[in-house]
Amino acid sequence: SFHFPAQILQMGHPATKIAELQRTVTLVDACTFGTDWMSWDTAGDRESWTQEGDDFSAVRNVPELLAEQVEAADLLLVNKIDMAGGGGGK
């Protein structure tokens, strides 16, 4: 069973009042993962990745966020592998 991080609990995020997270599934787009992994972009550089005024999230590096999501996953799903370059999936 997963428990929300202390930071989320302290913020009083509404999700902590109605749900208990037991599994984490991460969906990886095989077509874009490599490009995003090698990117120097921050979340703030990407349209609709952060909420206005969320300066903490805006400075997070995209590869760092990808790594955290993959590492935290109980189940990792990779889609579009047939469309990925280099003959992926063959």
C-alpha cells in the first residue's frame, strides 16, 4: 500500500481525503520517450505541464520527471512501440 508523501499530506491535497493510492501505473510513449529523455527542457517549457504560479514544478527537468515516474511504477506500460524508430518491437 502506498502512502501519500508528507508534502502532499501537509498541503491538504483533496485527493488524500477521498483515495488511497495502492498501485502506480506509468504509461510510456515509445515514440517520444527517447527524445524527452535527452531533452534539456523543464516542465515550465512545455505547454500545459504546470499550473500557473507553480514555480517549483516549472523548474523541474523533463528527464528527471520521466525517471521518477518510471522508478515509481508498479506497472510500466509502453505504447506505440510499433511506431518507434529503429525497428522497435521486432
